[in-house]
Amino acid sequence: MPDMFIDHLSYCFMLLFSFYCLLIYTFRLNKVAKIREINKSLSQALGNQMKLQSALMRDAIFMSQANLTQNKIISGLEIYNEPLDDINNEYDAWFEYARAKIYPDDYDIYFKSLQRQNLLNNFNRGIEPKPFEYRRLGKDNNYHWVRLILRMFKDVETDDVYVFGYAFDIEDEVRDRQALLRCAQTDLFTGLYNKTTTETFIGEEIRKGAGILLLLDVDNFKNINDRFGHEAGDYVLKHISDLLTETFRKCDIIGRIGGDEFMIFIKDTTDISIA
């Protein structure tokens, strides 16, 4: 009887041990499969990243790389393909030199997007740099629209933070956007702002501060149309529009809000005598 009991225990132990081995084997298989799945995902991500990198490099008009932690430019130490030999590969010095080529209205976005400490602070907070657009001075002494795309990463061995910059010429794209915007905002006949745009812009200026609002119409305009025809009336409207454009400043808002009705907002003044 004791021998049978011992044999039974041995058999149970063998079953448990076999089951344990099976669990370990299954776990290892799952672990290997999981590792393979992770490696596959990493390979796909790396492949996608390489494709993106190739596309960026193919279309970019300017590329640069920098070690932000060490304040060093690695490559792209030039402005418009003109080498800069007097800034000692320092990112901060390059940033200040490049900023001098930026259109004044774009200083703020350029500073926020490219200043070294801003980049480092945002990276440490997990904030990815967004593409941004600005105007820079070209060799022809004219400003040209550029879109800059940044890619950042940290070296796991040194903890240094790197940035890659890719600049793209978007002059044609911006010109097309501006043309579409003008069509949406202007009265096609006179070239002045249309009613909706005029009221929107003037409303914004009134909320900002002082100014003078003028409402004009053409006396007996209907008689001109009735007596001389609509072509004559159109000529009068166009001529008045041209006179208004010549009379007021470029910063003032001039719009056609009806058939023969115009609205003008003179900015930054309360002196009614100038009207």
C-alpha cells in the first residue's frame, strides 16, 4: 500500500512538473512571438521614418542638424548656401545671425520656434515642434515664404538633444492662398473689401481702440444709371473707389457695403478734422 501511494505521488508530481514545463514553454513561445511582433513594429516604424526622412531631404531647399545640449551646429552651417565662418559652429550665434534675415513681423514666431532654450524646454515637456511659416530675405533682397519642419530626438547614451531642420520654399503656395483670400474678401468690381469683410475688420479695430468711422453714398446715383446707363454708373463707382484708395492710408479700412454705399474706418485717431 505505501508503495502504491508513493507511486501515485510520483505520478502526480510528474504530471505537475510536465504541466509546469508546458506553461514555461508556452510563456516563452508567447514572449518570443511578442518580441518578434515588437521588432516588426519597430522595423515598420523605422522604415516609415526613413521614407519620411528621404522625402524631406529630397524636397528641402535647406537642411541643418544641431546638438542643442552642446550648443553646436553639426551640419547646415550656412544661410542660403553661403558658409558662415565667424560663428564658431554655435547654434545660438547662428540663430541670431539668421534672425537678422527674417521679416520683422515674423520675429515672434521665429523666436518661439527656434530659440535653443525654447526648443529644449518644449522637448523636455514632451511638446513636439510644429511646422511654421515665415518670410526670410533672399539673395535677391526680397522676402520669400518658407515652411520649416523640425525633428528632435535624444541620444540615449549621452542624453544630448538633437534637432534636424528642413526648410521648404512655399512662395507659390502662399501666393495661391492669398489670391483665394482676396477673392473671398474683396468686392470683385471695385477691388475694395466686400461688406462682410469690411464689417468684420472694422469690428476688430473698434474693439482694439480709437478710430473714425465714415459712411458714404453717392447722391442721385440712380439718376446716373437711368440717364446715362449702367456702364456710366459702373465707371462712377470704380472712379470713386480709386479716389478713396488714393485718399486714405493703406492701413485704413475701405469697403463697399452696398450698391453706392461705402464704409471707411480711419485707424488710431479721434481727430475728426482729418476726415
